Amino acid sequence: PLQIPSGAERDGAGPRRSTESEVYDDGTNTFFWRAHTLTVLFILTCALGYVTLLEETPQDTAYNTKRGIVASILVFLCFGVTQAKDGPFSRPHPAYWRFWLCVSVVYELFLIFILFQTVQDGRQFMKYIDPHLGVPLPERDYGGNCLIYDPGNGTDPFHNIWDKLDGFVPAHFFGWYLKTLMIRDWWMCMIISVMFEFLEYSLEHQLPNFSECWWDHWIMDVILCNGLGIYCGMKTLSWLSLKTYKWQGLWNIPTYKGKMKRIVFQFTPYSWVKFEWKPASSLRRWLAVCGIIFVFLLAELNTFYLKFVLWMPPEHYLVLLRLVFFVNVGGVAMREIYDFMDDPKFHKKLGQQAWLVAAITATEFLIVVKYDPYTLTLSLPFYITQCWILGIILVLTWTAWRFFIRWVGLCLGLARVLGGFVQPPSSNVLPGTAWGESTALRVGCRF
């Protein structure tokens, strides 16, 4: 078999990185992998011709408008799946990821349309998607009686625990399992998980849905659901990093068992890149990691605030579709962000999917701001404000110490060491500095 370098080198961008696995591929290019641009164009033209020549147009303006919009979206998706630029992922098929890239464009355009409507029109527009929407819905309060053991309830003293075990428990687990596969770092996952619980504490005066019992926050969410999901995700990452990536064409495998195994592995990555974020290694990486955490938390908050301002019940299928959407685009976006941050020499601009995810997250937040500014401007309780100010001061202090004060100290130490060797003519010394300090300043104190 041929040894095919994975990742950037396969795209002609540069050599394989040390954190990237080796790939062995026999180079088989079957019908499954070939471009089908003419076939798709022919089928699409035939479908449009059928609608034009053989189908009678209904005399229903609302129905024709809906069908025209859906047809326009489908034509755009057909174009994008066949013509859009490939991303970093190729399994199960590059067309799958091109499809979600085009869905991202459609979703962003939909959000922009909603953003430009009045609040009343935007909420009533949701009736065109589902007639049951457009009606204000009360939020469920998860707080109330927080006793783990309720002696006053003779039938079932543990009823408070069973009441919290709804469909969102497995959703939390699988959600954090998939987020771990996206982020590929235990520390970042735990920080985001804990930070979101603090955000729920801070914003429960705005959304009643955030009001939960303490054991619901820290035991059921952080430790059991989120923690177990992160643990299983890290175990999966470990397996993927140790896996041998050796690919053969399906018809080149002699046994039926081997063919079935090859079909199953088609849904695993073509190669693997271990993410080493190293946030403390440079100011650029530190700010990038902080930005990633911020966007993750904002996207999580948008889930709750969007359904609140657009009057969508938590169990509505649109809420679920949005989560499925972010599951599919989030992994690609994180890989593109990591490549852009870790290898800027060969990735000179932010990837297309990462750009769209950032734009979607920002647009969702702007919709929330426009549709319900009153809720967002409800002032935080004083003790909550104090806690956040303290946290921000600690982060800024650590940033200043790690990347500025400590750096200056190291520079001065180097200056003293250099000054102890050879003393040059005084003309080479910068005014007001010793020779060692002057030398360190001339070289920029680069270590």
C-alpha cells in the first residue's frame, strides 16, 4: 500500500505535524468518491422541467411561496454539495460536510431575515414553519423544593430526584460526549461545563429555566451528566489517537468480514490530529482559547434565550434540529480554528465553517438583544456582580503576570547574565541602561 500523508500535506499545504497520525491508503478511487456534477445537474434540470411542464401550479399564494422558498434552498444545497470547497474532514464523504456548510449559509440567511423583522412579525413568521408557534409559552421552573430526601412525602421521599430525571439528562450526557470529541481537551471541557453552571446561577433572575437546585447544578449536571460524557469522550479520543489508519478499497478486501468492517470504519475519521491548545505558551494562543470558550458559552446561552424570545417550547423539533446542526458543524469549525491557530504558516485565514459558526452565534445573540432587551438588561444581583468582577480581575491579573510582568523579569534576568560576560564600548549602550539590559532590548528579548 501507499503511504499517504494526512491532513495538510494531502492538500498540498505542508508537511505532516507531529500531532497528526500517519495514513496508509491504497489510492482506490471508486464511483463513490468521484465527482457527479453533471449527474446532479441533469437530475435537477429534469425535476425543474417536470414542475414547469407537467405540473399544474396551485392557486394558493401561501403554498406557492413556501414551495418556492424550499425549492430555492434545495437548488442551493445541490450546488453547494457538488461545487463548494472541501473542508478538513473527508469521512464518511466530503459531500456530507459540504452539505452542512451550505446548511450553515441557509441558517445564517434565515437568522438575518428574522433580525430585520419587527418583534411581532418575527414571532408570527414562525407560524409559517409550524402553526403551533407564535404563542407565548411559560418557562418551567426547575427550582422549588430542593430537598434530596423529602420526609414530608410519605409515598416517595426521593420524588425531587425522579422529577429531574427527564429527557434532558441523556441529552446532557451525549451533548458533552460530542463536545469533547470537538474540543479534544479535558481541561477546556471542564472549564466550559463549570462556567456554564455559574452562568445559570448568574442569569436565573432573567430566565426561570436557569433556576435549579444546587445538587442539580453540581451533582447531576457537572459530575454525572457532563463529567461522564467528558470521560467517555476522552476514552474515545484515546482510542482514535492509537488507531491505525490504513485504508483499502472495498473490492480489494477478500473476506466479507473485512468488507463489513471497512464499511463501519467509513464512519470514523480518515486520519487523526491530537489538539494541543497550550493556552499558556503565548498571548496569541491564550486569547484564542479564551475566545473559543466565550463563543461556546454564548452559543449555549443562545439555545435558551432564542426559544424564550421566539416562543418555542423546549421540546420543539426546531430546538432539536439546531442542536443537531451545531453537532455537525462544530467539529469542523474547531478543527479549522485549531489549524488556523496552530499552523498559521499554512492556514493563513480562518476556515469557512468556523467563520460561519462565529457569524451564526453573533447573529443569534443580536436577535435576542433586539427581541427582548428588557430581559437582557435586568441588572445582576449585587453579589453576582461582585463575583464576576473578582473573576475578571483575577483573569486579567494572571494574563498581565504571565505574558508581560514575568516576561519583563525574564528579560532583565537575561540582561544581567549577558552583562556579566564582555563589556563593549560605552557607545553601544542605550542611554540610561546597563549594557546587558541594552543588549536584551536590542534583540527584543526573544527566548
